[in-house]
Amino acid sequence: MMGRPDFEELEVYKLAESLADQIWEIVKKWDYFTKDTIGKQIVRSADSVCANIAEGRGRYNDSR
């Protein structure tokens, strides 16, 4: 039986998720060109922090 992923309880994950949400809100307000160029890169980078934490936690978690 699989429970809720435990990485969501990590403080670093919560901080990364909050940062990603804040970045999304900032980038959404930019003009199209800026959003389409650097905005996409910044958002992907911020989102990948959460993904990397989740992946790393799953890889080294003994409860699997």
C-alpha cells in the first residue's frame, strides 16, 4: 500500500514549491516576448527544483 509521498513533508520541498509558485505569479505578469523567452526558462528551472527533490527522496528512501 502506498501512502502520501513523504517528500511533500520536507521543509526544503515546501520552500521550493512556494518559490516556484511565486515565480509563476511574477512571470505571468510579463509581456509576451519576455514571458516566452526568459520567463519559460525561469519557470522550468523553479519547477525542476521540486521535481529533483522528489526524485532524490524516492531514490534514497528505504520505505519503498
